[in-house]
Amino acid sequence: MISKVLIENFRSIEKLEFEPKNLCALIGPNSVGKTNILKAINKLLGEVYPTQNVFTKDDFFNRDTNRTIKIQVWFKEPIEGQKLTSVSTRQKTFCNNPISFVLTNTQKEDEFFSHQFKVIDQSGNEFWGDGTIREKLSFIYIPSERDLDKQMSISQWTLIGKMLKVIDENFRKKDPGQDMSEIEKEFRQSMIAPKEILEKDFSDNLTYKKFKDEFLATAKDHAQGLAEEFSVDLEIYDPLFYYKTIQILGKEQGGIFNLTELGSGVQNLVLLSLFRTYAKLMKHRAVLAIEEPEIYLYPQAQRHLYKHFRNLSATSQIFYTTHSPSFVDAPNYDEICMIKKSDGKTIYVPKEFDLAQNEREEIKILTEFNTERNELFFADRVILVEGQTEKQSIPFILEKLGKSCERENIAIIECGGKEGLPYYIKICRALKLNWCCIYDWDRVEDDTDEIKSGKRVTGINVQIRDIAGDQSDRLICLNPDFQSVSRLQKNGRKWKEIRDARAKYMNIAKDDIPSDLAKIVEILYPKTRQEELELTEAEDISF
């Protein structure tokens, strides 16, 4: 498993470093560089050996080939060692406990070693890497353009090819002194009869028998004088790789189809099934990367697949990009890597603090059957509210103030009551989101029950301010509550309160919006220092 990733000068990434969990969701807006992270790891660990030619000018940051691309991964545990050439001594020696792979590339004309693939052991010793050491770690990358044909090919780099290779090796395992395993002998014996059937000359037209006889005779004629005792043969199966001819076929309404003849949704289903099967059976050996696993999946299927991702991450590592709230989990937000762009560069947003275990359990209850609350991870701006009344009213307020939730990617998160607000504030702060929180002061009268309730409410108010900390200016406390500030009557029936609030703010004039609620835009769209100076100058002129 990969414990750390470092990428420098690759595509949109000048420098990016992060420490992924076993389940690692890369999220962020379109075109911020999430895919470039997976492509970089694939350059180092993927199916194509990282020679000089794997990089083009487009792979360099700002297409500047005088820079040096660097892609490095560290492993949680050392992988199996082997003999490699030492960088310092140039001698072949055993590399014990390899802990890191690093790939560098530059196209500077004066660089003698313009391309290097090195392996670093736990002691910091460097070795020149080769193809066999890369095979110690299995990395599978599935891009958003699903290529079923490629993944169905039986090669050492595809999902099915890797599994069938291991199966074939296990099939051939024999006891000392045996020339062949018992099961292999049984297979060869049982294949004699079907082979004889296929090789019968059953027609006057072209048959396999006619083709085989003619081909072998022609090959023998051409081989004369070229190689001593050289000959060719034909087999209906590959004796060097028994499972090489395995085919996955589609069945529908009694018919049998090649999978490439079926729709994209079915092909994606097969590919995801291979993905899950590989992760489950090749445990402790698999690092998997997939772009947008939600493609072609309806919401329930997305949630189902995400649960499997969580289970598989106990023994495998999965990197994925996503735009679906069904593929993130608020209690496990430390598995989320927020990717953004700053000055045209792809950056990773580090987390500032963590949730305690009891907080994770409580927020799990809040989000268990409400993935809509996970939309905060995909928003540019987040508004946290207590309930549905505020959630359904605020979009109209924003519209009157010239803002649109859809156009400007604003998420209004109903937090399941006041008790949920502290947890979501903590997540927003940890991920450095642009947020604000609207909550009721909930002033109570002086009878005994309300005093007790008031103590609880006051405690939550204090907790909200404490967690907001130096960002308490992002809090909007409504005194005593949303209904009173909005001059709405309470009638005890929630749906009527929501209806009345919607109607009020749907038709309200901009100047009639309560000043406390108008602060939302000020908080989420802070003026720059230059804008403030220009505004001050304009006011001075008008005065």
C-alpha cells in the first residue's frame, strides 16, 4: 500500500504531496488536476515501463522541458527485495526492504542522466529500478473512458490477465520430483477427446483438419535449412498458459453476445465486477485507481459500490476521483483529498484537525441515509443551517441578492438540527471550505422545563462559537430564531412553516430581506482590499 505521494512539475502540478488512506477519494471541481494525480502514479507503477519515451512535452508543468518531473511513492511496508544495481557502487547487490520508488525526467540537453527510475530501501540506499521490481506491486488504472477491450485482453498488466497468471501458476504447482502436477495431467488427458472432435475432417469444405495439415506441411517446407529439427504445431489451448483463451460473454434473453456488442452501461458493470473481484482475491497485492466509478450507475448502485469499496480497502488500496455524494463519507472525511487550483497550479488542501471517535459516530448517524449532506465536499461555498425551513428559504434570498446556488455551486446543508452544526463546522474548517452557519439563539422563558432546555441550547451555542474559533465571523446567530427574524408565525406544523417561509422569500423585495440574513453574501463573497478602497473612494465622491 502507498503511504505517501510526491509529484513535481507534472502537467498542472508544480508540487503536490499527500498521504493517502487505504480508501482515497480525490475530489474537487472539473479541470483542477485530479486525473493528473492518477496519471502520474500510473506513469511510475502502471503497465508501461517508465522509459524516457513515456513523457512528452505536454507532461511538463507549463510545457517547460527545462524543469524536472519527479514522481515518488512511499510504501507503508517494504515490498519484497531482489538483486538490483546500486547507484553508488554500480554493482549488482541485493536490495533489502524497498520502501520507495522514484521516477525523474528532464529534457535538458546538458543533463547526462535525463531519465531515472530508482528504488530506495529503508536505509536510504538507492538502486536502479527494473521491470521485475515493479511487478512486486500490482497497480491497476481504469480511466473515465472505459476500455473494456483493453481490460479483457490477457496480458500481465490487465485485471483479468494478472489474476489468470496467478491461477495458471497455482494450477501448475507440482511436488518435488514431478514433471507435471496431478491436476495438469488430468486436464491434458481429458482434453484428448474434445481435441479429436475439433480435428475431425467433417466436411468437404474447409475444416480445422485441412487447415492444420496444410499449414504444418508448408511450415516444414519453409523451415528446411533454417533451423535444425525446427517444427511448429497447433493446439486448441495454450500449453504455456492454460487460461489464456478465457472469454467473458454476455447472456441476454437466451442469446450469447460478445461484451463489446452490448451497451456502455453493461460494459461498465463487467469492468467494475472485475475490479471488485481483483481487489477481493488479490488482497495485500493490489493498488487500484479508477476515475468516476459512478459512471453509468443509478444512485442505489453507487451507494452499493461505495460500500464494497469500503470493505475492500481493509486489504487493498483504492484511489478514485468522483463528483458523486454517494462516494464520500462525512465521518471518514480524512479519506477525502480536496484538490483545488491556485494560480493555475493543482494543489492539495491539507486538513487542519481531526474528528474524535464519538464525533465520527454521531455524524455517521446524521449522514447514514442522507447523502445530500455530503454535497458540501463538492461545493465552492457552503451554508450550514438547522432545518428544512432555512434550507428551502435561503435559495430565494440568494436570488434576490444576485446569487444562484446552481450557477455558483453553493450547497445549503441541513444539518439535522442544531446538534449537527458543530460537526459540520469542524469539517468545513478542517477542509478549509468557504462556509457560513445560520443558527437560532433560541431564547427561553423562565419555567423549569425551558430552563433545562435552555441550558442545553446555550451549551450548543457555546460549542458552535468555540469550534468556529477565529472564524466566528462566519456565524449568523438569529435572535431568537429564523421565524421571528423573518416575521413568520409559528403554527406547530412544520410543513406549513416551510410553505409560509418559501412564499415570503419567493416574493420579498431585496431591501426587505432581514439584515442578518443578508450577511450570507458578505461572508461568502468577501470584498478584496482593492474593492473596499474603490467603494470608500466612491462614497467619498458621492458625499
